[in-house]
Amino acid sequence: MRAVAIRRTGPPESLECGEIPLREAGEGEIRIRVHRAGVNFADVLARQGIYPDAPKLPFVPGYEVSGVVETAGQGVTGMRAGDRVAAFTRFGGYAEYAVADARFAVPLPPGIDFTTGAAVPVNFATAYHCLFHTGPLHPGDRVLIHAAAGGVGLAAVRMAKGAGAILFGTAGSGEKIDFLRRYGVDHPIDYQRQDFVEEVRKATGGEGVDVILDSIGGRMIGQDLRVLRPGGRIVLLGLAAASGKSRPMMLRELMSAPRLQPIKLLESSRGFFGVNILRIFDHRPAVGALLLRQVFDMMANGEARPVIAAEIPLERAGEAHRLLQDRASIGKIVLTVRD
């Protein structure tokens, strides 16, 4: 079968499309005839050699797919050949066929196409977990979302807005700021031209925000702490600050994060969470399965839909990685495997 593999770490152009053996579905697994595959920042970090959970080289990236069940392994119930599904794949998605744990596959609701299906599992499950599983989110709470024009960011914007939150969102271009404003962000902030700490303080009368979703990391965490209200929480869900840098620069950026002092967090009743959605699916599979059901219920009810930035053929996966790595897109990038 055709697949895009990472055989060596390097730039986007190092992705190679070729033939690899077809894998059978094992016990509790399904094999999916892939129509679309989602592109995530974890794939970019894995290609760069700085993602700790990446398999040994060579491997096929891709955390999520949509398509049609071709075969079901022993012990699988509730799914059969011909069913339209979306699935969390834990790598292996950039291919004509992908094998997934049947617990992490959900039927595509009527009216949801393959492109939408492939754009949902990782971004929406991550956003939902960050917003609602790490703590409560009340109407009127102030939420700051970094990289708000990305896939996870826009999913979080839609969910938080639906919960009645007041939204602050950072992005790095005028085009993205205009889009966020139209999309419902109350206070879009261009981090290239504005100091988000100053802007948040100005808009809140110095009080700050209740929840911060930070996919950047590094020195950004110290700035987050300056605008986090008592009783609030920071949720770190990525380390984009390390992407695209030389190893010494990457380490310097990561080491620039402040050392958290538990006593100070206790005194101010503030919290700090790290979210690696892969770990949730690995070690709390019931929670992972619940997340997928929750976000696809939202799709079925019309409560949220992903913003699709681009659909790019599988063979040109390097272009997709370049767009994501350079932060040159608004929304989710999806690979087209077959019509």
C-alpha cells in the first residue's frame, strides 16, 4: 500500500511516499480504508526528531484518519466492514490503510464527510479535555487561547464560546486576527505587534484570566503566570516554541520556562496542567473513548465544526508539514488519500 514514511529526521521535504506492507487487524482492532488523514503538530515534531513518543525510524506518521472499515479483528463488536468511521490511530495514518484500536473509532454521523471526520479526533478531543476535564468552565469565565487560529485553537474557541466564556486569542498575523474576530474571539491579540500581557491586563482591569491554553511553552509560561487570576489554571498542551530551531536553540527555549513553585500556586489557588492526549488514550482508554464520543456528538448536534485550512494529496505531505510548521494556515490541514 502507499504510505508516507519518516525514514530520517529533517525538513518537510524529507517525507517519502512509497510502498509498505499491508498490516492485518489484530484482536480488538479494525483496519480502515483511509479516505482522509489529519495533520498535527506532533507529526511535525516527530519528523524533526524532537517528539519523545515517536516510534523508532522508519515509521508512518499520522494520529487520525477517516474512512471505511475494511476488516474487524477478533473481539470487535459494534463495527463491521463498510461502516464509515473516524479514528485515533497513534501513528500510521498517512497511508492507504490504517489499523486502529476499535475503542478509539467512532461512526461518522450522517452529514459529516470524511474531511470533517479526519479533522476532529485529535484537535477536538484535546481542546475538550483541556477545557472541561482539567477543571470547570463557567459562563463569564475569561479564557486565553494561544495560537488560537490553529486546529486545536479554533476547536477550543468554538467550545469555550459555546460555554459562555469571554475569549482572548493570540495569533501572529493581521489575517488571522481578522479571522478570529469574525469567529467570535472577543479580544484577538496580534503577538507580533502587541504585548499580550499588557492587552489582557488592560481589557480585564488588571484582573487577568481564569483559564489559559498554551501550546507554545518555553518562556511563554512565565508570561502566562502574569495574567492568571487566583483560582485559575494554565493548561500546557504543546511545545511549539521548540519547533524549527537547532538543538541548542531548542534546549535554550525549553529551559527558559520558569520553575513552578508549588507553595506559590497553593497560596494563590492556581493550577498548572500538562496535557498529552496520547498519554490519555494510552493510560486512560475509557477517557479517550469518551472524549471521541463527546466531540462527535457535538458534530452530530451541529454545535461545532472544524475549520479546514487546506486539503492536500497524500503524496505532497511535505507541503502540509511546511504550512503547519511555518504557521501559514488558519485551521486544520487534511491529507487526501482517496476520493
